[in-house]
Amino acid sequence: MDDCIFCKIIKKEMPAEIVYEDSQIIAFKDIQPAAPIHILVIPKKHIPSLVELKKEDEILIGKIYSVINIIANNQGIDKKGYRVIVNCGIDGGQEVGHLHFHLLAGKKLGEKIV
């Protein structure tokens, strides 16, 4: 989608502090961080939300989690821990219509949710 802010970042039409990039995935620092380390990890393929994943996206989603582990190691947070959040839809708190994974770390993160 041309008006998607994340697609504009992928195309380098908007600036972002990129911490990881390959042919399928890009990760960059969130401009409104909810933790000392807050990185958004997104597929370059425009997938509007988690609910719109297709069978052919399964490998890509698995790769995203592998990339999250690489980023965690590079950021030095792999030993102390981190949280990964995916918001889905308006009621789930999704603000941008492009699937994205929030990687949060750098402090003790709240009580257990589940």
C-alpha cells in the first residue's frame, strides 16, 4: 500500500533508525518507545494484520522470530529477556495496518499478562 507508513520506510521514502534489514524483513527503533529498547520488526511484504496471514506466509513468520533472536543478541538483551507483542485489529491495539512485531526490553516489564 502506498500510504502505509511502514511501506514508506521499507522503500526508504521515510527515515527510520534501522537495526536490521534483509530481503524480506526490516527492523527499526520505534519513535514512541514503550521501553528503553523498543524495536519494530516487520515483513517487507505488506500483510495488513495477523488475521490476514496466508499459508505461504508461514515460513516468513518463522523467519521473523529468528530475526528477533538475532536482534536480541545484537542488542545484548538475549540473556536478561525481552517481550514480543503483536497487536491485531483496532480492539487489539493495532495502529498501523501492516503486520509488525514489537520487541520490548531494557527494563523489567510489568507483571505477567497470562
